[in-house]
Amino acid sequence: MCCKECEKLSDEQLKAVVCEEENILVSAGPGSGKTVVIVNKVHHLIKYKNVNPRNI
């Protein structure tokens, strides 16, 4: 698991967070957790992939 917050994500959401592709599309209905996925993706990139926040 990448982080404590990721424990709450569904399998599909977790795949989006840890995906190695440069670009991903997050598409889902209202209230499904898109913003949570994007926030966790940014956190993952900064903390675990050493990406400079200015490059996101």
C-alpha cells in the first residue's frame, strides 16, 4: 500500500493512483471519489516518486 489514505480506495481508484503512465483519465459519476483519487495521485507522485510539485 502506498499510504494510509490509499487503504480507503477501491481497487480501481488505487490503480489510478499508482499508475505509471504520464497521463491518465479519471472519469466517474458525481460523488464517486474523483477528487480523492487526484489528491492521492499527487501525494503519491511527490512522496514516493520524488516528483517536484512544480512539475505536476
